[in-house]
Amino acid sequence: MPGSPWLLQSHTMATPEMPTEPRALAEIAADARAAAVRFETLLTDTVAGREAVAEARVATPAGSSRPPFRTRVSLSRSRSRLPEATRADFERWFLLERVATFQPAMSGLRLPPATLVDYRIHFERMLASALDGQRRHRPDDDALLKDIGLAEGRLVPAGSAVVGDARSRRNPRLLLGGGVRQLGRGLLLFGPRTRGFGPFLTLHWHGRGGRRFHRSLFTPSYLAAAEIVRANPALKGISGASWLLDPELALVSPSLAFVRELQEANGATLLRAVRQRRDAWGATATSRHRRRLVESGQYAPEVWVSVWPRAALLAWADRQLHAGYGSSANGSSSSP
Ligand SMILES: CC(C)(COP(=O)(O)OP(=O)(O)OC[C@H]1O[C@@H](n2cnc3c(N)ncnc32)[C@H](O)[C@@H]1OP(=O)(O)O)[C@@H](O)C(=O)NCCC(=O)NCCS
């Protein structure tokens, strides 16, 4: 309901861009619950809104964690019942109900204290954003799904701009993605180094963390991820899959090559993905320069997978901490 006066009176001092010190989880949850009730009242004023809310409640009840595809399907099916103008309110309601019912135990992980603070920072941001009357519905909103994942405990924050999925495994077919050399490196990696294909904490950039993609965010994020791995002995390390890990990127967009270089220089193994999934779309999503290179046939983005095994990751984290890096996982000083 863009423009409603009450929407502009956020209970927090936070803004979507720059959250202040987060409040206690219980306080955030209470505000989220109150705001969710207000949105529900607005939505259920119409038959279509009542149906959408009822359907979503049955298909994906708040307070439980569902596989991401189920949440995505349920969200888009219920939302599609509504006129365009009320879809953003429906998204707010859907997310706020989850923020209100979040419990740390839903993550299934032992969470370091800094991670709990990161959750609270994200929830303050979500609350401030929901109360911002300017927000518009955006179809196929990947960032919204990541926020829902955080609020359902399926995703865990690693710093302010990266989220991790601790339930993922790598497909053994990955060994076959890059010829004999990759087979050899993969056997060494998943054999003696990780002793298995998972679970890894698989990291994703979360564009709604409020900050621009920048190298200074990555060391704090990897340190935060390392502390989650340290606290959960079952995790075999961290992993990622992206066009940002493609070695070719060093020639095409050198300013983005740090993502790969930081990991590779500190014990991660990089493997070419077997199936070039849709993830490579991101390579041309924001850059005219890369789009031109693709169109002229000079660049074919590829998805690569990184695996940073537990022992190497924790050794790197210890070196950073001993060197006096970031007493705060949310800090943004120093370069990789
Ligand atoms: C990953 C991503 C966030 C990196 O964004 P980025 O830091 O802005 O880097 P990009 O190289 O994509 O820059 C995009 C444009 O912004 C401009 N730009 C980048 N940094 C800039 C800066 N500091 N100041 C001004 N302009 C800047 C560049 O000129 C570039 O355009 P060009 O390549 O045509 O010259 C972005 O590519 C993206 O959102 N991709 C789609 C989603 C995705 O793939 N996410 C990663 C999934 S693993």
C-alpha cells in the first residue's frame, strides 16, 4: 500500500541501506508481527487477498522451513491471484510473518554470536524495507527469495552481503567437467582433503545486503563463514558456483577477479562446472562491456565451482585473526 501514512513511520531507526545497531531478536519479531498483521488486514479486505493469504498459509506455513523451490512456487502462485498493485504488500506480509517466527534453531546449525548479530541486522533491514512505502513488487525477485531463506533459517548470513546454505552437497559429476586434469584435482579434493562431497556451506552474494559489490566485503564474509564452519564440525568447508569464478574473467573484467584469486591463493580448489547452468546469465546482466564481448564472440562466460576445504579455510581465518584482521565480522576494512 504505497503512500499509507503509517508505513512511513518505521519503528526502527534503520534504513534499508544502513541499519543501525540491531535490537534484540524478540523486539524485532514483535515489530515484524505487528506489521504483518497490518498488511494482512489490508490484504484480506478483498476476496482475492483473502484467498491468496489463506492459500499461502496452507502451502507454506510460517515457522517452518521448506525446500526453496516449494517456497518459490507457493509465493508466485498465491501472489498471482492478486492485482499488481497489492503484490508488494503480499510480499511484505509473507516475509514479515517469517521474520516474526524465526528461531535460531531453525538453521539446524550452531551459530556463532556474530552470526546471530548478522541475522538481526538483516531482519532490521527487512523490517525497514517493508515499512518503506516506496517499495514496489518485482517479479522473479531473487533477493526476496534470499530474504525469505534467511527468515526461514534455510540460509545463514556470513557478514552483511553474503548468505550460506549449509545443506548443500557437490555433485560427483563435477569431476568430469574439465578433462583428465580436473579429474585428478577433483579426486584429491573430495578424497583426502574433504573426505566427501558435502555438506558445504555454499555461499551466495545477497544483493540486498545494502552494499555495493566490493572486494572489501569479502574478507569479512569469508571470516564469518569460517566461524560458522568452525562451530559446525560436520561442515567440510565452503563452496560457491558462479561465473565470477571463471578464470577468463581476469581478462574480461579484472576488477572482479579477486573473488577467485582470494580463494585460490588460500587453499581453495576451482573446478569447471559440468553443466553450465543458468547462473552464467549474471555475467551479462549488469555490464554492457561483457554483453558486447559475448555478442562479438570474444567471451563465453562459464560457471566454475570453488571448494575451500575446512582445514585450509580455518588456517587462513586464523592467519587473518592473528594478523589483527577484523575483530568484527561485519567490518569492511582491509583488502583480501
Ligand atoms: C556480481 C555483480 C553484483 C557485480 O557488479 P559490479 O561490481 O557492479 O561489477 P560489474 O562488472 O557487473 O559492473 C557493472 C557496471 O557497473 C559499472 N561499475 C562497476 N563498478 C563501478 C563503480 N565502482 N563505480 C561506477 N561504476 C561502476 C561498470 O562500468 C559496469 O559496466 P560496464 O561493464 O559496461 O563497464 C553484478 O554483475 C550482478 O549483479 N550480476 C547479476 C547477478 C549475479 O550474477 N550475481 C552473482 C551470482 S553468483
